[in-house]
Amino acid sequence: MIQRENKGKRVVLYPHYFDSRLPRSKGRRVPVELAVKSPTAERIADAARSLGLDAYIEDARYPRAWWVSPGRVVVEKKGLSKTEIIRMIASKLSERQGK
């Protein structure tokens, strides 16, 4: 869990943010063109690390889909906004999937 002293220094990312099978109302946060099918926390963390961001995986559930446990990725902000980080990681994921 993110500690209070780290609040504002890290962002939490869920695989639902990047899933092309989900509509935005179910949690997707990137355009369909950047979304990938069945993203995993491991793939998201690898993409973040390849962008030079510190990332680690936590065992957690997405609040909108509490019945599944895909995990979540915690990423250091490094002066970037959450939206910028999500877009960068989505681009890296779609690039790796061969889109």
C-alpha cells in the first residue's frame, strides 16, 4: 500500500486502464488505438521500467471490478502527471503488441 509520506510522489495504475475490451465507463482511460487486449500488471510494470520509471506490482483489486484481482502497478511520478504516465505506458504497450 502507498504510504502517506509518499502520497503525491507515486501513481497507481490498474490493468483496466489499458484494456481495449472495456469501454471508458468500465475503467479504460486510454483511447482504443492505444489500448491492448488483456493487459497484465507485469506487462504494465515492464513497460514503465523500459521508460525509465520506477515501478512495482501490488496485489490489489480495481474498485470498479472488485471481484477480479489483476493486481496494480505503482509508478514513481518523476515530475509527470498521471495522465502523461498512462499515455506513455499505453504507447509502449501497444508498440510491444505490434499495433
